[in-house]
Amino acid sequence: MTPEGLEFISTTLKPLINYHFLYYKTDKVEYPYWVGEYLENDEYNAEINYQGTTFILTGVTRGSYLELEKQKEIIKKALKDKRAILPNGAGIAVYFDYSMPIRVDDIELQKIKINLTIQEWEV
């Protein structure tokens, strides 16, 4: 995943949800919050400078699980047919793949995981 791709994800999600990359980095916890991370897969093709990535968003709240489901729908709508040419000239496409609730032992804590598929083509 390129730095430009990470910046694209951040600028897309931050106006919509309480998004952070890798760690929730604030002194005061504000729920719900979302943390992103990624897994580069073996879909790299050097001939066309293509890289496939799975981007994982984990949502956390101490409120109702429905809060997370509502924000999931906001994310899905924002990423529908989301494609762009980045400032460095590379292309990016982001797709909603799937989501699933995450069971935790603390009954007051609710979590959900969303997987996005990201495709990047560098120039």
C-alpha cells in the first residue's frame, strides 16, 4: 500500500467517522472509533505496477452495536464506486468487501470488522 493510498483512505474516512490508522491516538476516548490497518496480498504485478491490498477497519463502541452498523452503512455509501487518480498520478479503487461482528468478553464493548479491497496502479 502506498503512502498516497493511505492518505486517500484517511481523507475519505475522517470527515465521516472517528478514524485512526493503526492506533487510537487521543488522550480521551470518544466512541465509536475506528482503527485501520492493511494486509498486502500477493496480487502484485510488476508489469502493470498493480498492488492489491485488504484494508481492515475495526469499529469499537461502548454504546449500541447498531451505532456501528449505522456507521458501516455510511462507509459503504462513501466507498461505492470510489476511484481516483492520486496526486502522484497513480490510480486507486476502493471496494467494500464484507463485515462481521467481533465477539468480545466485555459485554459493554461492541466491535465490528470491515474488510475493504484496495487496488492501486502506480505510474
